[in-house]
Amino acid sequence: MKPTTQDEHSLNERIAYIYSISDLSQYIVQIHYQKESFFIEKSGEQETFLSMDLAVQAAKSKGCIHGYVCLENTYNELGTIEPEQRFSCSK
């Protein structure tokens, strides 16, 4: 999958949204196609993937060629900071 913007997609393309859950140790995949969306399921339950690679492979298997990564806790991606520093602004 290649990085792109939402405006560049046609309605006939399947777009994957990969959400990180459980502090980046699990992922779920939502597919958008022709103004509808669904999560990848297994046995009627939302499927979770233990790595980003597995989530991307699952999205590709559903026909997605574009995708976005959606982070639950973005500060986890940037390192450990104190809670009071997360939303502070400097003057």
C-alpha cells in the first residue's frame, strides 16, 4: 500500500484503515468501499492482528491498494512523556 490522500481515491477503490489497539500490540482493519465500510471479521467476530504486517496482508487480501494507519495513542509513537507535557504549549 502506498501513502496517499483521501481526495485521490475513486469510489471504486477499496481503502484500508488500520487501527492500532492495545498500545500498538494489536491491529484491526476497516475497509471502505463505495461509501460503505466493514471491519475484517473471523467467525463473526472482529479479527485482530498481532502485527502491522499481518494487518496489511489482510487488507491486501480484501483488495485494498491504499491504506491509512490510525493510532489510538499517538504519544506512544513519540516516546514516553509526562502526562502534563502531552498538551502543554510553549509561549
